[in-house]
Amino acid sequence: MSPDDILAFVEREYSHLVAEPRHNPDGWAFFLGAPRRGADSNRIFRAVQHSGGGPTRLKLAVTSRLKGEPVEIDFTGGSAALQALIDRELERYRDGL
């Protein structure tokens, strides 16, 4: 799935998430409500184009904050895999932050 495919999925399935465009690399950041940054960030994840044309890179923002280090994956799954990742990040956000 491309970052734009992920945007379309999120808009369809997670209307409470707010998308914000990203540049360099291009893609989207997804927030739970109006975007907040810094120590009380509500970013759930971001999806960006992989440099070199590879699979879409997902940064799992909640997991990254909980671990204290960046957690990024190359995403090659479909809608079901994406839904599982988003649901897990939302659960961690609600439980841990």
C-alpha cells in the first residue's frame, strides 16, 4: 500500500484520526484528534515513501515514544495488517500515554 492508499483506508475506517501531509519524504502523519507535537504528541503513526522506491515506511509513533527509540517498518501488508497495526497503536496510546 502506498501512503495515499493508507490515507484512503484511514479516512474510510478511522474517521477520528486526522491526517496531515508530510514532505521529504512525502506521505502522511496520522493524529488522534487535532495534531499536537512535543511531549504530549498525539501522533499515532506516519506513512511515507521509502527512499529508493521500496515499500512504504511506517513509523509507529506510539510504540516509538514508549520504547524511547524510533520504531519504523517497511510495510508490505494489506488492509487487515494495517488495521491490526493501527488498532495496536491506538490501544497503546490509550493505555500508556
